Amino acid sequence: MKTIRLTAAQAMVKWLSVQMTPEGERFIEGVWAIFGHGNVAGLGEALHGVKDTLPTWRGHNEQTMAHTAIAYAKAKKRTRAMAVTTSIGPGATNLVTAAALAYVNRLPVLLIPGDVFANRAPDPVLQQVESFADGTVSANDCFRPVSRYFDRITRPEHILTALPRTLRVMTDPAECGPVTLAFCQDVQAEAYDYPESFFTPKVWHIRRPAPDAAELQAAIAALKAAKNPVIVAGGGVIYSQAEADLAAFATAHNIPVVETQAGKSALPHDHALNYGPVGVTGASSANIVCEAADLVIGLGTRFQDFTTGSWSLFKNPNRRILSVNVQPYDAAKHGASALVADAKIALQALGAALQSHKYTAPDAALKSDWATAKAAVKAAPANGNQLPTDMQVVGAVQRSATPQTLVMGAAGTMPGELHKIWDAAQGGYHMEYGFSCMGYEIAGALGIKMARPQADVICMVGDGSYMMANSELATAVMMGVPFTVVITDNRGYGCINRLQKHTGGAPFNNLLDDSYHVNPSHIDFVAHAGSMGAKAVKAASIAELETLLRDAKSAAIPTVIVIDTDPAPSTAAGGTWWEVGVPEVSTRSAVNEARKNYVSAKQKQRLAD
């Protein structure tokens, strides 16, 4: 057997550089790195040696550079991914939030935090977490509950088994998610005689599980027995690349489709059978259809509470749930009839069985009525000097959009408003709403633009999320990756302030003016973004915002547009109940009234069939 002597770190990056997609591209496109003790000597030297074949990019924050990697994988429909390496201690634990985000959203990312010395000779080293009860524990054990696969590399030969397991998980549609390889810093530098065959290029195919025959027959029987089915399209439709199959299936059988946050833009907004967003942030058109449905077909969705109205939305007493999902855990939720299969394969099999069977489509007026409601809240203010709402800002972005526009966000007001009222072209929507992580937005926009360089990427972010994490804006400037950031400055956490008041609470600690302060806040977001090298401007009105948005499309660096907005309004139309616990005991009458409404709404929940 021929061998090649390499350090463990050199062997790792050499192996990663030859793991390929069926299209002949690297599955791991590159590595995001912030070096420190724990990875600079071992992995840093190894990455330098392959910099022309496996690029390394420098981030400004461990969490946000991982967000960039995650957004890249999401925009690539999980067909490609990136790796992230950090030092030990705080560099590593800064990644934990991003790992949880990828875990919840089922997105592949390879995390390689440095770890303590396997030989333990210099213990305790700088930043080492010591357990009094367990000598094997390090800070990286925090990753265990938020990793689909976790391994600690304590010997150089461990990578011979750990790395293939890593790619198996990252390319498995059912198990897909973050992988953490905690890499002991002394082991990174240790040499081993690796078999040359280990570095033979390998092509990783993403499998498409076919349905079980018995489950398929049960699903077909449920469809044939139904009178008013509805398809709830989730992210699995997009990851399966089943958009065209969904359109064909819905059209052939006259079945309305409603969209989750992850599934929005699987169909274009103007498709005749796309009845719009579903649930708490949903359209009246979609929610009316769901209330009447006797068969709810979950297609690649995990039925998050925002989708189901905390399981109060599907009101038909005869309703059944059919869940099509590659992950059995998701397919069996809430007493659903499970069809464990790839969405594309399942749609083809179901369509072949139904043949020419058609249902009666819902009233098309539901769509036109919702279109009218959307247009009203997105229209520019009649008074050009009026402080605009966030919905009017969305309207301005919509009017300046092209077929190449992709709007994205993650937290605060924008996920709800964009889900409700943004008219998405197919593939024109990217929302991180599994974890709804503040600070994902700008880093995510960078990752999306790297994945889809021809897209007109527009990042919608509130001032609160911008303040959480904005440093990858400097990275995007440095790398010459252009996208547009629209910061809606409502001077605090406007979304949660509205929820606070809705549940009877007094405005408190959300808007800046309602928080403890000695000096009032006057944050100059234009100056801040400009200091990082972005083109930064302030829009004084909705009309000026539209002009600035059009100008930004030809920029070679990120453009940041700041506009002041009113924190109070939100879109009243559409939507459904969402369970948020309201105190049973309070001295405030508003809280007591909210509690009565909460108890009443709880009676409408239906937790299982």
C-alpha cells in the first residue's frame, strides 16, 4: 500500500479538496477561518498549502462567518457547503449559535473548532474549560446537542473514519445538518502515513428515497377519499428541486398550495394555485383554504407552530394529515399518515396514481382579495413626508424589484411582513425562520450572493438585528461581493414591542425610548456602515428609497440604505393565532384581558388526529 506522510490537518484539507459533486464541483467550496491558538499552527499552515485549490476566507466574527456558510448551503439547495474553523475557547463557542441555526434548519455546514491538547501535557491551556468531574470535557462539548454528527479528533488516523462520516451526514437528505469535528491542536500538527487511496476524488450523490409501497398506497387512498385537500409546501420542496413537479401536480389535480417560510417561492406568487403564505404570518387566502381542508398534505415541512397557528388553523373536524418527508421524525408528527420519501419522487408517484383525478379548486376570489389587501399596505404614503411603515418599505423594494431579485431576512418585523406581502418570483425568497436568528441577515446575504452571483440580493434588516451582528459587511466590501442592505430604523425591537403590548404588557425594554438610559440613543447607521467601506445613504422618503434601490443594482460593493420607520403598525389582514404564554396572575387589567383571550384561543387547538 502506497502512503503519503502528512500532518492530520494537511490530510484533512487535502481530502476535503477532492470531495466532489456529480457536476464536478467541490462539495466543500471553501473554508471560513478566524485563526487563533488551537488552529493557526496546524490548520492554518495546512490551509495555506492548498489555498489555490481550496480557498480560505477571513471573517470578522465566528458566528457570522458560519451564518455566511449556512446561507450559502441554503441558497445552493444543500447541494454544496462550506467549512468553518476557529480557535479553542470563545472562538469555538461563538459557533454554537450558528450550529443550532443549521441544526434547526437542517442545513449542512462543517465546523472545525480547535480543541485542547490530546496529550494533556500543558493542561490547563489558555481558554481551556475544565470539568471537575470529567477529564474528557472541553468547551466543544457544547456542540453535541446541536450537531448531527460530532467527533473529537484525538489521533491523526481518526480522520480516516471521521471525514467520510462527515460527508455522509452532510449529503444525506434525512440527516442533513451541521457536523462538528473538534480537532485537538497537538493532533493537527502530528504526522501519519496516510494511504494514497484515501485522497482519490470521490463523488457524493444526494439520494432520493422512494416511498414504501404500503405507505404509498395509504397516501393514495387518503387523496382519493379527500374532497378539499391542500398542499403545505415546505423547504423540502426546494431542497428536492421539486418546484416544477409541485407545479405540475397541483395543476393536474387542481390542488391549492400554501407556503411556509422555507417553502415560499417554490412556486411563483402568481401561479394560479399558489394561495399564498400560511399560518400566523399567512394570507387570508391561504388560511381560509386550510381551515376548510379535509386533507392537509405536508410536503417537506416540519409543521412549525407559525405554520399551524400553534395547531389551531386546520379546523375541519374531518381533517387528516398526510406528511411527505425524507425524515421519518418529521413525517410522523401529530398523528400524521407518513409517506417517507423524497418530495420529487413522491409527487411523481402520487401523480401517476391519481391520473386524471381532479378536485374543485378554491374560489379564485380569495387570491384577488388578498392581492388587494397586500397592495393597500404596500402603497406609498399619500403624504410624502409621513413616517413610513415597514410594509411601505417592502412595497418600495417590491416596485424596484426585477425577476432576478432575491429578498432575504431572518428576525424581527421583516420575516412576518415579507412572508405575508412579498410577491416572490420562483426562487426569489430566502428566510431563516427556523431559528429566526438576529444577526444572520448581513452574513447571510454575503453567503447567498456567493452562491448566486447573478441574483439581485436584497437584505431586509431592522436596526435591532443590524446592531446584533454587522461585521461581515466589512468582509463583503473586502471581497468585492455586492448586495443591497435596507435598514429599517424603528429605534428598537419594534416586533417584540408589538407582541409585548398584544399580550397585555406595558411597552418596556424593547424600543430604545422605553429602555433604561441616561443619554438618548442617536445611532448614525449611515456613518457606521460607511466606516466599514460600504456605500451608505439615508433615504428621506419612500420615493427616494425607490431611486436609491435602483441605483444600488449596478454597485460593485455592498450598498446600505437606511430609512426611518414607524414601529407601531403591522399588517392586520391575514394571519392566525399563535400561542404565547400569558401570565395567569397580574395586577394589570390589560394582561388579565389578554389571559382571557389566550384561554379562549387554547380551546381551538387540536394537537393530534
